[in-house]
Amino acid sequence: MVEVGELMQFLVVVPPLQKYRAQPWLESPLRTPVGEIRMAGLLHDVPGIDPGKMRILRSFTLMLMVEGRGYYRDERGTQMELIPGDVVLVFPEIAHAYGPLESREWKQIYFVLDGPQFVFWRKQGLLNPDKPVLRLGSPDYWKQRLADVLKGDALHGPGAPMRAMGRLLQVIAEMLATQGESVHSASRDVWWEKSLRLLGDRAAGGWPSPQEVARQVGLNYENFRKRFAQLGGESPGRYQKRRRLEWACSSIYHGDRSFKQIADELGFCDVFHFSKAFKQEIGATPSEYRRRVRGH
């Protein structure tokens, strides 16, 4: 088990009497042939690293800024102010420093990573030390995506580490794609990110229709539909269907709902129609998918 003291020694320089809270998400590393998740968790009010005494790590680290404002510096000359929704990519052997501005409170999620997949992505330029900060926005969305990586029981059971690694790589790929898109069109951020969140997240009252989402982001539906398709490559209805069935996959994997409950929460009239839509999108029935991912 990774003790909190060991975790903090690895991640930050802690001055005397500094208060902080750590919520580790892993008790021990998850190892797979393509990579390793060494540590992960949520940190509150962690003190910053002195830019005059930059640290060097042996592993890749991903840090999501959830709350607060901060700074990032590295030996390659990068200097940036951090805001919620920023992701810092720390590269092995590159001296760096980051922390909160003016001793403000802040919250961050971290993943400490090793392995050939991350080395390969760096060689291909996907993970670029010249661009160590990804400005993504939507901190709540990315916080949930990273939390979902390690959800579920028996993380160290058969096949579970590989599934967790697959989810993490998917999230990182989505982060990189989002960063690439934002470079081309920063002006779309507010309505686009709000649209993705509203269409993709189940609210207390159920899933809002694309027409309702269009109204909430201040666009008439036809204009909303066309702009969404141009940016996302699919209609808002298609995107929402895909996200709903991804939600169904997660629910089946975690085993906390029956097929009828899932069908009801997704707005299907019955299990038959849910199963039909699920197979069209996922390529297997809900029962087949459950056997595949849970081994029974």
C-alpha cells in the first residue's frame, strides 16, 4: 500500500506545519504490458514547488487543476498561469515547478505513470514537452472522466488493470484531441463545452433533449445542430446516444443496476429497445457485454 507520507514526498515539497489533504485512489500500482499507473488521487491545498528549486521526476505525471489558480515553470522556459481545467504534463528528467498563486487554496487530481505506451506517445509527438500545459476547460467534466478510470471493484483482479489503463489512455487521447481543437477555435469554448456536458451527463431530471440544450446555450436548434455537426463530426442526437450507451456500459461494468433500471434511466420504453440500441452501438447485447467485461 502507498502511504500518504510516501505519496507526498514523491509529489511535492512540504514545508513544516503546512496543512494539506490527500485522497489516494490506489493502494498499490496497476501494472500492464503497455504501462503502469503508479499512483493516483486527489490533493487539497498542497503547497507549491519553489521555482528556484525545481524538481525532477523519473516518471510521467498528469495533473488536472480542479480548483484555484496557480503557476507552472520548467527549465525549458515555459511559464504559464494555471486555471481550473488546465492539465499539466510532467515529463521524466525535465526540471519543473508548479503550485498555487499567493498561497490560495487549490485542488488537483494526479496520475503518476510509467511504461512503453507513454514513451511511444512522446516519441510520436502526442505528448510534447514543448507544450506541457493543456488548456481544456470544463474541470468538472475532466475530473469525472479521470475518476471513472479507477472506478469499480477488484482493480487488481484478472483483466482489471488493463481495462483501467485502456480507460486512462482514452481520456488522455480525448484531452489531446480537445486541446488540438481549441487551438483552431478558441471562441467556441463556452457553448461547445456546455453543450457536450449537457448532452453527455444525466441530470437529476433525466437526459435533456438536443432542442433543450440548444435553448440553454442560446442558439436556435437548426443553427445549433449544424454548428455542432461541423465541430464534432456528428449530430447532437448521435453524440448524446453514444454518451448514453457509454454510460450504460459503465453501469453494466460496475453492476449496480439491472437492465430494466438502465433502460428506464436512459429513457427507453423497455429493455428490448434498450438492448437493440445497445447492440447497434456496442456490437453486443447487454448480457453479452456483461459476460465479456465481468467474466460471468
